[in-house]
Amino acid sequence: MLDLKSLTEAVGELDEEKVLAELRDFVATNPSAEEAQQVVAACQAGMGVVGDLFEKGEYFVGDLIFAGELLTNAIEILKPVLGGKSTAGIGTIVLGTVAGDLHDIGKNIFKSMAEAAGFVVYDLGIDQPADAFVEKVKEVKPDIVGMSGVLTLALESMKVTVDALKEAGLRDSVKIIIGGNPVTKEACEQIGADAFTTNAAEGVKICQGWVQ
């Protein structure tokens, strides 16, 4: 089994070569889906290290973006052993960063992990107004709507989006999950979402629970 601690450190140090080489070797051992999940968790812990270093001013936005891409590539390598094959098409998610917010790292990580878990994900992108969510929900009739935001003002945009889905008569046909730094239990209740998370892996678990 892979040294998870060393993997977490390598992700934290943004050592792409080491991370991807270790993951390829790991996949070659034909691991169980459970072992693969542990490896994903170790990669995410490394992302936590990156976030801490960013907050301390040791890493910059470019490093965050690089880390997000590194994790996306990591999940891509792990996809065949994450058990995503047998559960292909377990549900659909419409996902986007809400109006006024341009952050997409958390959203992209969630998207990669949700796809690895077998979801079909329609990613609207960043800075998406409420009507973009409404239109896409009408078009693809998803099981779940995921809204992401890092700025505090994103909470207001999330509420506006939920209200727009209600007005369009679509709210009851979907589950809504919100994610990002400012989301809390209180915010989730005020916004009218079904669940909130600040951790992509946990978010995917919640979504899996909804479609089973």
C-alpha cells in the first residue's frame, strides 16, 4: 500500500512528478476501491496543507490553481480503481460557482470526485446568475444542484438562485447542496439548501446518499 503520509506531503509540496508517479504505481497494484478512497483522502489532506500555506502567505493564487490541476490529474489516474465504472450514471448534478464569485478550485475538485463516483456533472462555470441554473435544470432535469462560492457575498447569490428555482417550480424536483468556505449550517437553512459542505469528498458522499 502507498505511504499516505508521504503522498499528502508531496501534494502539499506541489511535487507533481512524485505524486503522479506514486499514483500510477499504486493503480498498477490493482487496489480495492476502499484503498483508492484512502488515497483520495490523502491527496485532499495535501490540498489542506496547500490551503494553510496560502493563508500564511507562503503560497500564492497560482499555486492554488496548480494544486487544483494536480488534484484533478490525480483523480483522473485513480478513476479506474475508484469504483466509478460499475456505478456509471448513478445520477446527474448541475454545478456552478454562483454570481459574483470567480473561484472554481473547490468546484472543480468536487466535479472530478463526483464524476469518479459515477455522476454525470454539468458544470456551468464561474459567476453564474440564478437564471443560468434555472435554464440548465429545465434542460437536463438533474437530481442535484450544486452551488459553490468562496466569498461571503456568494451566500446571497445562492439564496437568490434557490428562490429562482422555487419560482420556476423546480425546487421540489432537485436536492440542493452548497459548498465553500463561508457556508455554515445557519447559512444553509437561510438559503434553503438541503445540505452544505466545505469538503469535496464529504459533498460527494452526501450526493451518493441522495441518489441511492
